[in-house]
Amino acid sequence: MFRLAVTTLRYRTAAFLAIFVAVLLGGALLSAAGGLLETGLRLNAPPQRLAAAPIVVTGDPAYHPPDGSGSAALPERHRLDLALITKLLNTPGVEKAVPDRSFPAVLTPGAGSVGAGSAPDAGVLAGHGWGSAGLTPYGLIAGRAPRSGQVVLDQRLAGGVRPGERVTITVGGEPRTYVLAGVAVAQHQVDVPAVFFADADVPAGVDAIGVFPAGGTSVRDLAKRLDLPAGVKAYTGDERGVAEFSGIATSLPLIIMSGVFGGMVAVVMALVVSATIGLSVRQRRRELALLRASGATPRQVAKMVIAETMVVGVLGLVLGLLCGRIAGTWIFGMLADGGVVPPQLRFDQGPLPFAGAAVLTFAVLRVTIGIAAARAARIRPIQALAEAAVPNVALGRVRMIIGLVFAGATVAIALSTPFMGPANAAAIGGPAGLTGSIAVAVLAPLVIRRALIPRITRLVEKRGTSGILAVINLRVRAVQFGAILVPITIATAIAVGNIYSQTTQQQAAVDAFTKNLAGDIVISSTAGGIPASLTDAARTMPGVTTVSELVRSKGWIEEPYDKSHTSDAWPLLGLSGPVYKGKVTKGSLDDLTGDTVAIPPGTAKKLKVDVGSELGVRLGDDALVKLKVVALAEGPSGYESLLLPAQLLAAHTTTGLPSQLVLKTDNKKAVLKTDLSKWPGTSIGERSVLADGLDTGLGVDAWIGYLLAAIAVAYTAIASINTIAVAVLDRRREFGLQRLTGSTRREVSRMLVLEGLLIAALGLVAGLVTAAFTVFPIAIATRGWPIPSGPVWILLAWVAVVLLLVLPTTAITGRIAMRAKPMDALSSAVG
């Protein structure tokens, strides 16, 4: 049977090519997902600027809830106590301990500087004290170490500036003039060029401490012996990058992404392979029936089907694993470019991801093939011959039950999603797209037959004989056309559902934030923050009636403990003026000064606190502060924030400054023309700028959605093209008979185009209906009404993609199928 199985491969090239490509893509993507999982578990980020220090001590960049449920990345720098430096120096085996403080410092060309080189991104912490230069190490190539009022620039920043000349650097939002004391160069690669200040000019605080062991002392042993306070960790090796690069705090996002991504790849691959194998086996009913009639046992027939498909599948799996590294590196690069993971995080993909991908892909392939082979082996020879002549479109009872179960699950999920909060809507409603797709895949022949209502069939039949034949073929060959319907439906449901779910949630979060703040004008800064001088100047601008600083961060209520926000943090909003539009049910926001907070009324009731009570709030830099409740302020349902004084919250952020100013005006046009050139990096715009830089908390979820949409597009292209090719090429005899009875090639081609249009339209409608069970409930849960947000062109583009996949493929394969003479087609060994 194995020799016979190998022999049949040459006659079923199209079908086996579809399986080969689907398994290849599945193996590559599952290997990539495994690499993301391993990267998330290891979190290796080779240090750059701190590479010379064998041990780096820094604050734990992750928040760990008191109840021990998970962890979350701290949004701000977790700074250290200065006394820890002395404690480390007194530890046996420590030769020296070098503190480091990073802060925004932006070189400002053209404002007092002389030909300065390119400045780093304003969002990067490029400023450091000269005492920390040895942590890289940096070495002087010109000039000397800086004194107060002087700086040393990385060679890449210096450009044509020479020691002794003046440069302008924006620190703390204020442009300041310094004398260039020297030019330095790093001894190895450092992505962000540094600006070194005299240690006396560095802002207070310590971000990290580089520890150098004495001669003969083991680095790992010393790291374990260091007596560190709670919330402080010592890192060695590639783990030291955690102290240098933000965003490397917890493996949870990558683990979630790899799990969802890999699971969806496995499911979609199983559905596509199953549909392709099922179509191939069904088209070979006559061949398999003859084998049974000539003495082959059911087991032998099943073994032949399994063997021939597994040969192709294993070859595709091997090549897919070879492509796994390329796919993993490419996906990880997109995540880094999108800001989901730091670009300095190293992509680790050892042998385990490939082994896991191989086992999972093989298991999926074997199960799907086994199901198709079992059905082919069970049928009796006479029944198979009859079914080969007139295809049976009736669905078995078990298949009907399975399809109805998944359909019921889809409806149940959709009905429950609107009652969930915005934070849980996607997690609850997202699976509806998958369960709905599975339901359509299982019930595909029934979907096609029920969709051919008289109104549609009459419209098609008006196209003449070609239209009549197209309708008849769709009814009689519903099972075969179901194999084409499945990938279109799955892809439409996943792609459209995921994209519009993300755009809807994103817009809902932006609307909830911006509509809760009054103001006509927003002033933003990309140079580290809004300085006090700019805030004072804004208050005196003609036409400005109200000014409020705006600070955004995240935090947790720990005293009393708020169980509703554990690993997911409360949004913290810092204000200094009357711009909050939410209803205040008790107390007053005028009292929001000093160590105070305003909380939502529902939270106050749940925590059994009131105006005048004291809360312990863990801020974004891991500082626990005691705050007095001065007001109960409502917010949009599901998007409530804790309100704090702007200066209090800003002091616990990485930059230490507000990020924006919100202005109320009575002459917006005049205020928009205000000259802010005195503060480099600042800009003035309308209230739409409020959404700039807003962390909606959807970064990982959004990328999961977009990756799934990309998978859907890829598999649709593969499955649709190959399935259409298999289905059309298998109809050579039918086309030959039609031509012998008087039909022309053009009429047959027109029939094929009408069939393709109908099945593409049915697939799009079925996919959009399935996607609606995800998108509409999520829109209700997040926006309050069932109208999703997102550009219409995405939907139109997807319709165009499906039509461009179906129609040209149908036309080309139809032309190939009719290339032979009619009599030759009737005697063809295949089709």
C-alpha cells in the first residue's frame, strides 16, 4: 500500500501541494510561536551601556500583587535608596559600586550649539552622570571630564563641535547652555548615544548600581550573597539588560501572545488541511471504491490515504521547521518595531520550540488525516461507486450535532459579551469568531444549500444556461464547494473580526479618555516633559482661561486591597486645574492638592471607604503613598481613573514632569498661533492631541489580532487557490461532456465564474456574520452601542482580496482543465 500511495502522488499534485504548503506554513509559524514563548521565559537582553559591570543592582521592574496573582510591568523607573550604595560597598567581595541615574537630555541643534550631530530620540533617557561612564566603559578621545556646567558628548552627537565650545541641551524641559568639556566613545556597541554631565548636575536619585567584585570573587556567588531590600534585585549575564532597557519586566505578554498565536495557527491549519484532504478523498471515491471492490480491506485503504498524505505532510513539516527561524525573527522584528517588546530583547529560539512545533504539527496532521481516512475506509464498495457518480450532500447526525454545538456556543458567547466590562470584553467575545468559523466549516454543505434561496437563484439563472448550471452544481456539489467556502469564511471571520475588534476597543478607550477632559488646546513636549516655566507662561497667554498640567501613569490600591485590579493596573490621571468633566458625587476636586486622591464611587463602596478615608496607593515607580480621599468622581463605565494632584504624580514618573498642558480658551485661533520656540520640543495643537501617547493597554492584544489576521490572509491564499484548483481540475470529464453536448468554452468558463462569484459571496457573508458575533458585542461592551469603529476601506480591501483570489484562480484552472479535447477529457485518468 505504501508503494501505491507514493505512486498516486503524481496524479494528485494540486491537492497534495495544498497540504504541503499548509503544513509548511503551520510548522514555520508554530516554531515562531515557540520562539516567542522561549524569549518570554528567558527575557535575555544583553546590556550595552552597563555591560562593564558584572553585577547590576536595580529595582524590580515588575509589580507583584499582594495576593500573588501574576505580575505586571511597572510603568515608571523603580529607583533605589542612596544608602544602598554604602551597604553594597561594605559587602565582603565587593571592590566598588558605581551608581547610575538616567534622565531625558536632548541636544538642541541651532539653539546656541555649534554644528551638533544628530540628537537621540527625545523619549530616550540619554543623560547620565560622568561617574557612570565606566559602566560601559566610555573613554575620552578629546578634552577632559566635565565639571559643573559642562558636558561630555558621545562622538556620534558631537558632530563638528569641539571642546570649549557651547552646546544647548534640554534638561527637565528647559533648554540650558553647557560648555563641551570632552568627546567620548563607547568601547562596544551602544544604541543610544549618551550625554554625560558632571555628577553634581545630575538629578537626585539612583536607577541602578553597577557592582564590581574583588579579584578572585565569583560573580554569581557574590550576586547571591548581596543583602538587598525587598523589591530590589541583582542581575548578571544577559539579564543585566533588564536594568538598562524599559519594558523587560515580565514574560506574561509574550507568553500570552505565543499561546494564542500558536493555538490559532494549529486550529486554522487543522481546518484547512482537513478541508483539503476531505475534498481530495471525496473526489477519489470511485478510485477508492474500486480498490475495495478488488479486495482491499478498509484498513488497507485507510493506510494508503494516511501514507500518501503523511509523506507530503512530513516533507512540508521539515521544510517548515527550516523556515521557522526566519519566520520567528521576522515576527519578533515586527513586534519590536511596533513597541510591543524592546528592540534590545534577544530573540531566543533553541531546539525546544522546533521540537514542540514538530510534535504539535505532526499530531494535528495525523488526527485530521485519520478522520478523513476513516470515513473513506468505512464506506461499502457499491455505495462508494454510487456516491462517486452522484455526490451525497446529506450530513451525518454526529456532524450536525457538532456543528450545532459550536453554533450554539457562538451565540452564547455573543449574548454574554455585552454584559462584560471593556477590560474583559475581548477575552470573552473574541472566541466567538473561532467557534462560529468551526460551525460553518462543519455545516458548510448545509450552509450552501440553505443560502441558495429562490431570490438568489433566479438572479443567477437570468444569466442563461451558464447560470442555471452554476446553481445546479452548487446544490449537487455542495460538499466540494464547502471545501472552498471554509477557508474564505475562516479568514473573513478572523481577519475582519480581529481588526475591527481592536480598532473598536482602541477608539473606545481614546474616546473615554478625551471626552472626560475639557479643554480646547493641548501643549505637548517631546523633550522630557512640560517645565514649570511653560506652565506659568501658559497661564498668562491672551485668551487662556484655564490651565491644567496632565500626567498619566498607572498604579494599584493596596490599602485596603483592591482585588478588581491585580496585575492590571488602575489608570492614574494627574491634574492641576478644573478640566475634569466627570460627575463628582461627593467632595470636591478643588481639594485635590498635596497627598490626596479622588476615586470612583463604585470603588469607594466596594472598598468601604469614603471622603476623608486614607488609601495606600502603589504608584508606577513602586512607591507606596498614603493618600486622603477628597472626592468621589465618576468616569466612563469601564474606563474609570484615579485622580491625583499633577505634581504628586509627576514626582513618581520617570521624567518627573507633566507630559501635557490642557488649556481652556475663549480665543482658540489666537492661542494656536502662540510661539513656543523658547521651549524646544514643545508643540501646540487642538484637543485631538490628547490621545497622543495614550496607553490604552491594548498593545499585546492588538498585535495578537493583527498577527491572527495575517495568518488568516496567508492561509486563505494557500487554501483557496489550491482547493479551487483541485476542485476545478477534477471536473475535466464534466467539462468535456458539456462541450460535446454543445456548450462552448466561453459558456463553461462563464459558468465557473458564476460559481466562483457565488461561493466567494457566500464565504464573505458567512465570515462577516461570524465576525459580527465578535465585533458587535465588543462594541456594545466598550462603546455602549453596536456600531464598531474602524476604516471602511479595510472591509472593502478584504472583499477585493477574496475576489482576486477566487476569480483569477477559477479562470486559470478552468482554462487548464479545458485545454484537452472533449473526447480526451472523457478518457482522462484523473478528473
